[in-house]
Amino acid sequence: MEEYVFELLDMGVLWRVYGGGALATDIAPYRLLSFLWEFRKLYPRWKPSVDILRAVLMGAFLKTYNQTSIEKQYPAVRDLSQLILWLEATGDFREDALRFIRWHAFLLSHSTRNAGERLRDAVDFAQWFELTSAGSLGEFTPNVEQFTNRETQKYRWREDRIACTRTRVEYHLNMVGAEIMNRAFRVSFLPADRKAVLVPGCMRSRPEKECQAIHVSEGLCCKGCDKTCHVNRLRAMGIKNSFDVFILPHASDLSRWASKPGSPSKGVVGVACLTTLIGGGWELKRHGGPAQCVLLNYCGCKKHWDPKGIPTELDMQEMKRIFNILPRAGAS
Ligand code: SF4
């Protein structure tokens, strides 16, 4: 139930942030952009070239206005389908779009008036959330607006333009979504036969060329070349507590983590920055993998955020909580 409430909230928030841009985008190669997103996932060696092409197409066609420029406060059902097309084309919101397609079909089964009221509820809910979350979660995101005001122009012709210029309310939305997902999927995650933590490459203490991790079918496997590396610390925790750790390149295909009938079930903990966390969790869920997620404490990867790259880290206490390995209160 909470999952569906969250989807509705997500729809309201994304309408308020991107609805204006989606409606202002008269014409765009939506299908080509979506295809290129899938293609780069399936054929990672083509990613650099595909990213250049996507950056040009996105910069030229996909308009992005924030909520202050939206003229229509509440969407009609046809506006929702326009938003879905736009979100899918960005690639960053593919999983959101897949969920909204179901909502769209659901709304079409209602009268125009009823459907309009449901959409109005979603947008009002999002407006309430924006105000409330600014008070309760705002202390974690004080620099987001400063960053976007300063850097948005720099990202204008980059493929990660939307991913790196998310609004503050989207950060808050992802925080809440992570907690809701963890609660909802925990029952199926805990009894899984095999468990693995998937971490991004930016958690490594050493640059990619110096990292000694080896390629295996599931990703990269840390060889423990640096005691201070956060991936290595997690690997050590995994050895003690029977879970594997794999480093995954950004935007990897997660379908290999699908639990197949008759095979041992796989529980996966995805570690990512806020902008990709929920999409990854939903993708794992779509493939039938019981997933949990843990946020990086901050963003720092070289490709998207910092020219030199800052090794990222996560809250190890939270990881222990996910695996039920926190010492009990009062135990010595
Ligand atoms: S400790 Fe592991 S992840 Fe970190 S740099 Fe070395 S091999 Fe790479």
C-alpha cells in the first residue's frame, strides 16, 4: 500500500518539477532517446559515444522548466501521457515512467472528472510534501539550490544534465522513498538464500586504473589492496556476515539479479547517490529481486560531480541495520 502512495507522491512531485518542461517540449525524438538509453546499458563499450549523442538530442529538444514556470497547476490525463514520454526519454526516470504508465491506464478507466480529481490529489499531496519536507529534511540538503543555480548552465549540453540538477524536493522524495522501499521489501529480502551488496565505482579509494578489483560475471570484485578503502571495509563485513560485495558501473543492467524459478533467491542491497537510488530499487523489484537500498553520504564521482573525484562512503551502521547485525542494546 505504502508503495502505491509513494508512486502517487512521486507523480505529483515530478509533475510539479518537470510538467512545464514536458508540455513545452513540442517535438522531440522520444523513441530514439529511450532506445539509446537501453542501448548504452546493453552495450557499455558504446556508452561514451551514445552519451554524446544523447546529450546533443536532450539539449536540443527536451525543455526543462521548474515548477515556477508551469502554467497548468493540475494535469489532465493527456498531460500525464506527455509527461511519461518526456520522463522516459531522459532515461533518468525510466522506472518512474513505467509506474506512471500503469497509473495512466488506471485513470483512463475512470470518468474524466474522477481522473482529474485523482491527479489533483497527487499534485496537492506533492505541494504539501514539498513544504513539509523542507522543514523536516531540509537540514540535509542546504546546498542543493546553491549548486543548481551555479552549475545548471555548465550542464546544459551534458547527458547527465537532469541527473545532476535535481531539485531539493526530489532529494527529499528519494530519502522518503528509500525508507518506504526498505520497509516494504524487507520481509522478502531477509530470508533470501544469497545476499549481495552492489556499490558504485566512486566508493573506491583509488582511481579506476590503480584499483586491483577483478572482473567477474556479477561486476567487479574487490581484492583488498587498500585497508582504508570503503569498499574493502564493506567486503570485510561481508566475509564475516555471509554477503558478497560487487562494484557496478553506473547504469548497469540489473536484470542479472533477477531471482529465477528453481534457483536460490538473491537479496540485493543497492548503494547509490540519491538521484539514482529509487530507480535502481524499482528496477530490481521489476526483475523480481528482493531489494534494499542504502544512500551514499554524499556524491563525488568524477564523471558527474567533481573533476578530480572524491571517494564516496556510506553509513556502515545503516548497512548493519539492513543485515540485522547491529549489536543489541545493552550487550557488552
Ligand atoms: S580496496 Fe578494493 S575497491 Fe578499493 S581500490 Fe583496492 S581493489 Fe579497488
